[in-house]
Amino acid sequence: MLTVLGFVMIATFLVLIMMKKVSPIAALVLVPALFCVLVGKGAHLGDYVIAGIGDLAPTAAMLMFAIVYFGVMIDVGLFDPIVRGILRFAKADPVRIVVGTAVLAAIVSLDGDGSTTFMITVSAMYPLYKRLKMSLVVMTGVAATANGVMNTLPWGGPTARAATALKVDASDIFVPMIPALGAGLLFVLALAYVLGRRERKRLGYLSLENVTETVTETADEKVLVGVSAGGTGGGGDHSGEGAPSYADEDGETFTGLDPNRATLRPRLYWFNALLTVVLLTAMIMELLPIPVLFILAAALALTVNYPHMPDQKARIAAHAENVLNVSGMVFAAAVFTGVLQGTGMVDHMAKWVVGGIPDWMGPHMALVTGVLSIPFTYFMSNDGFYFGIVPVLAEAGNAHGVSTLEIARASLVGQPLHMSSPLVPAVYVLVGMAKVEFGDHTKFTVKWAAATALVVLVAGLLIGIV
């Protein structure tokens, strides 16, 4: 019964958000609360929710202060050179814009943090998509899928979890997978090209040539389309006085990379660059917990760049909407995960799936693991999958001569789809900043992300690492 109710609960949640019957926050709270009562454990709902919040509280803290930190870095102009380079490449061609989105997301993903990737990618590309009236779900879908492939980096999380759960070395898992992951990344770039051509055809490329001058750099280095100083999700004008701006046909105003905007701190550019490098290095080396690193970095960035209290308050206020939206989603997701785990539904679902694998598939457990990782890492957390299910699959594989390393590598296949899971807090940063409905993002992205995961799996099979 718990198995059936678990699958029905997940299906109900997905249907409601994709049909836009309720908001994601409401669905994340009300659906599991209802099913908790249906399984006869309504009296324990409070315990489950508190446990879920306790598990996700560090993540919420990390996201809150990461948004503030990288928002400040955008304000002070740290990423302006990168954005200018992308804009020079993209111009007004939808194909170049979508491919540029994939490239930018992949590069920024090297830091191992999805929220960072999405904040920088959306901040850079959102005004361009809006100005040319391109589909914003194309941007979110490409960014999420590219980040999902790169999420398999040893410091990204899944690889470390697989290594810990199976007691193997992370480098032994990751290094042989590089060719397969490269194939996945190439597929994402090819997908971006195809989607860009589709957007070019839909919009009419010839008509876009008329707006080229608004998206290319002029002689005086003033770019009229770029990163708004306060990000794309905050309220108000965050660019400071004198920033050039324009309004689209819907009346939405965008600010540009005005080299004279009030929030810039050119004299502190190298300090901010060094601070960011130190932060990312400390994250990779795990010198301190990531939430602590972002809390310290955000406080230092605000203090050094904006020593006056009113300026600090203004920067915090500029990013408050994003902080509230994302932290709200995280704590709502705590209800969902808390009920899934507390009632035992997730355990029963996992045992049902694993128990349904016939004996004759034993020698092919690596392939089975790769296939199962696609839906499992979407419907449950990485912790639940890698610490709860992968060891069982590895034990079954070992009984049939399949090595633990093969199982570990196959378990990473589903990450391109995982990054769009409603249980991943970073995806709410992505859709929130892009002003895209989560249901629309889900409907568009799932098929392409699943296809990317299958490409990685097939490539792994062909080169013999799975």
C-alpha cells in the first residue's frame, strides 16, 4: 500500500504543477500532508516536517547567502567581461544565444554549485531572451541540462555520494567517465543548436537583424542588453543612476551593463575576483561547510564593497525577492521529502523496484542501474538514491560478477534529469530568476534531459566503462 501511495503522491504532485492548478510551494506542502493522513500517520506529520526541515536547513542557508554573494558580485561588475564576451558571440542570432547559454552554464558549473550556475547564466542571458522574445523555457531547459552533465564532477555531490556509499575512490569513478560525459555535453550543445534554429525559424531571423544594434557593443563600450545589477528576479531598479535602459512591448524595463552604474566597484575588481576564487577553492577543498563559507563570503563582500550601511541595506533589499522565493521553496520541499522518508514510502518504492528485477538481468546490473538512475534521481533526493538504493544494486551486481565501480559510474547517468527535479532547491533559483512556471519548465525539459542521460549511458556502454 505504501508503495502505491508513494507513486500516486508523486504523480499527483507532478500533474498539479504541470497543469498549473496550484503553485509549486502549495503542492509541495498540501499534497504530502494529504497523503500522510491517507496512510494513517497524520499524527506524525509534524515530526516528519521538522525532520525534513532539519535536513534541508543547511541547504536553505547556503542558497540564501549564495544568492546575496553572487548578486553582489553581479552588482559590482565581476562578471561583466564574461557577459560582454557572450554578447559579442551571440549578437542577435537565436542559435548563438542558445548555444552561448549552454556554454556559459557548462563553464560556470565547474564550481560544482547549481545555484551559482543558474544565477550567473540567467543574469547574463535573460535580458537577451526577453528583448528578442525568445522562449524562456529554452534557456532554463538548456541551462539545467548542461549543469546536470557537469554535476557529476567529483566536488559536485553525486560522485562523492556514490564513492562514500560504495567505499570506492571518487577519481576511479569519475576519470573513466570523462569520455561519456563529454558525449553528453556534446549532445547538449547539439540540442542547443537545434533549439536555437527552431527559435530562429519561429521568430524570423531576418526581422531580428533590425535589433542587432541593441544587443551589440557600441563604440563607447555601453551594452544595452546584459546583466541587470540587481539580478533578474529582484524588485526595483538596481542599476544605480544613469544606467541606460529600454522597455519591451510588454513594458518591462531592462538595465544594461552601464560602465558608470552606481553599484560598480572597479577599484575592487581584483579583490572580488580573488575572493571568489578563494571561496570556490575552499568549497572544493571542503575547508568549511559550504553554508558557512557563503555566510562568511557574503558578509565580507558586502562590508568591503559597500562599507556604508544604507548601501548594504539597498543591496540586500535588491536580492530579497530571490532569497525569499528560493528559501520558501526549500522549506516547502522539506515537507515533501519529510513525508516520503518518514512514512517509509520511499523505502517501499525502492524495494519494489529492486525486487522486480529478474535474476537473468543480474549480469547486466550496471545497465539496469543506469536506467533506474534516470527516474530515481528525479523522484528522490541524491542522498536517498545513493545511500539507500545504489548499495543494494551494487550487492546484486557483485553476486553476478559486476564490479562495484561499474555500478557507481552507471548511477551517475541520471544527473542531467535530476537537476530539474522538484526536490532540487537550485531549480527554483533557475525558474524564479527566469520568471518561468515550474510546470512549463518541467514539461519542456524532462524529455531532453532524459535523452541526454541516455546518451551518457550509451556512450559508457560503448567505451566499456559501464
